[in-house]
Amino acid sequence: MSTAVEDRDSRRLAWCVAHVLRHASDHIALALLHRLDRPTRKYLCRDEWLPASAVTLLLRHGGEADRHYIARNPHVVGRPLPGLPGPARYARRRTPAGLLPLLRAELGRDPADGPLTTGELTGLLRRHGIRRPRAALDVLRLPYALDPDQLAAEHARRPLPPGSTEALLLVADLPEKTVRALLTAPAAVADGPSWHRPAVRAVRMGRLTHDELVACVAPARRTLLLGHLPACPGLRWTLPEQAGMRAAVTRALAPLADDPRLWSELLRHAPGFPGPLPELVAAVTAGTAGTAGTAGSPDGSDAPHDDLARAVRRLAPTAAEPATGGVERELALASLAVPMETVEEDVRWVRDCLDRGLLTGADVIRHKLPACWALDEVHWLGAVDHPDRYDRPGAVLAARAEADRLFALALGEDPDAWWRVARTLPDFAGTLPHLLLRVTDGDSVSTRP
């Protein structure tokens, strides 16, 4: 039986690993998860801040104990797990009385005479899933025999509407290959108001991680737009999901570095490029984007849409703006290294500095200590009633983006370096840049064995 000290250390390490996993790619995350002992994995699965991609990886590659603890984590939002929001709320809805006569007329037979074939099912889904998944879910409650390969071929021939695709992701038992196929569309197809819903649903249902979504969504312009979905009513990214998606898109765009010519080429070819974003980035860096089968924009013009141009500008590296605020800003930065008497006073001060423009989320990541507090927004924005909600989302996104940049710059794709950071983080008293410098220089200050 573990002692109280060992139990506390496991809790703290799990808390820190959960924050590190936000900024790690899938293969780095898997390497970290495999190195955790059983008590730490237990606390990680129960952690409030467990990112969506880590949940997916644990459900896919973890054991029964991992699934047991995740299923009882009340903060894992939107997952298809016992007691959590998911397709069950759609199943409780009664099938409209007039639907069955309509389906009989469309099929030319009674659906009760035998299960629907893949062709019949896709035909009904094309007519009943234009925007939302409710009508398509009613269709999927009928008996059917679905061939995943034929479904993927039907979708490639003529894409299913977003509502039907979302319904299939909600309730159909589809292999990963078919899920990826359903998230592709011809470049010439215009993006309707609900085009993003299947991609958001695929991540929230645990079908794909953010990195996998970036690798399979086509055309490439949709991936760029998913990296910066505007806040509107309806199904959208939660704040942590938005940060994770932007981090995954940024990793895919890393080969462009800070070359303005390459970013200009990306924006020029993105509207009509038919393949996924990694293929577009490879073509742009190789100088072959103009011969990669780029089609015209959906509206028939070659000019990028305003939303796409705005999304690319948000993802592109920018020069640091000259600091303003004078002495007050210097005092605000210094205060990040000197915690006040209570956490509440510290939070009020940081929030006031953010509101007055003296500090940004990136400043908090670079200057607040200890590093584990800088990575946890609760220690500088205060506790919230729900981990998906913050009244200052801009500061949170800026902090996550700066942490992504620092981790990528210092650690790259070295799993050992990421593990050293995770082990060192619970006991490190300095800032995050200082921690990354000490670990990458081979001089970790961790007291752990």
C-alpha cells in the first residue's frame, strides 16, 4: 500500500502530466502515458484538465482500469461514456409519427420487410441530414446492414450532408478508415453553415485526435478554418478543444517556419487544394503546389475568402509588438514572480493587469513562477465552474499558444526530454523557460529518482 507521501507525489505528477499533454503531439503523448505507473495513471484518468486527445488515446490504447476511471470522470465532457452526454439524449427522442410513411414512399417498400442496404441507407441519409443530425438519427434507428467500404465509396462519389455524417459518427460502429473517409469532400464543394460539425463531433466522440483530424480532413482549407472557428451558436469547439486544434494545425504548418513567401503561397493555394493540409504544406515547401492538382475556389474565384485569410493570419508567426505600459508593465511582470499573500489576491491582480493591457497570456507563461502554476489557468484566472469556460478566452488561448511554441522549440520530438520536463515540473520553483533550458541542457533540478 502506498504511503501518503507517495500518493501525494502521484497526484502532483498526474496533474503536471495532464498539463504537459496539452502541448504534446500524439506519439509524444503515448510515450509519456506508457511511462506512468499505475497510481499516477489512475489520478491522470481522473484529472480535471485531461485534454481531449489524451482521453482518446487512453480509451484506445489503455486498459480496462483506464476506461473505468475515465468513465467516472465528471469533467470529461461530451464523451460516449456511461452517465455522460452523448447519443443517449438523441435516443430518448421519439421518432416522428409521419416519418415512417415518408420513408416507405421513398424506399418503395416497408422498412420492416428487411434491413436497409447500404445504398438505401445512404439515399435516405442524403435526403434527411442536410444540416442537423436529428432526422438522420431517426433513420439510423431502423434496421440496416451497413458495408463500411461501400459507404466510403458512396461518400466519395457524392458527399453525404453534414447532419448525416454527424449521425453516423454518433451511433454507427464504423472503423477508423471509414471515419477518415467521411471527413473528406471535393475541393469544389462549397462549405455550408454546418460543414464543421462532423469534424468537431469526431474529436468529441473520441473517434479521432486533433492530430489525426488534421491529417485526414480534406480539402486543406477546412483544416485551416477549423484552427480558428468563430464563436457562434451551435456545435463549436470548447475552449480547450480550440486550443488543441490550433496546436495540431500549427504543428502541421511548422515546415513553413517564418518564411513570408511560403505563407503567401499557402494562402494562395489553400482555397482550391483538394488534399489534406500536410500534403499542401509539403507541396508548398517543395515548390510544387502549382502542379498539385489545385482546383478553383468553391465560388469560382482564385482569391481566398475573408474567413480563410483571417484564419491563416491567426496561425502565422508574427513579430513581437513593441511593449507598452512603461513602469506599470515592468511592475506587472515582476509581480508574476512574487506571489501575493493569498491566491485570491494574486488572481485579482493578474486579471486586472490583463484587463488594462499590461499583461498578456504569453507574458504569464514566460514570467509566472512556479512553472506548474503558469500552465494552470486556475492559478492566475481563478477557479471556474466548468473547465470549458473562461471569461477571458483570449488570454487562455494566448497562453496555450506560447506554451506550445516554447515546448516545440525546446523539446522538439524527443520523448525523453518531454518525460524529463514532466518529472521535473512538480518540484521546480522557476519559470517555464528556465525549466526547459535546464532540462535541455541536461541539468535537471528534479528531486525525483
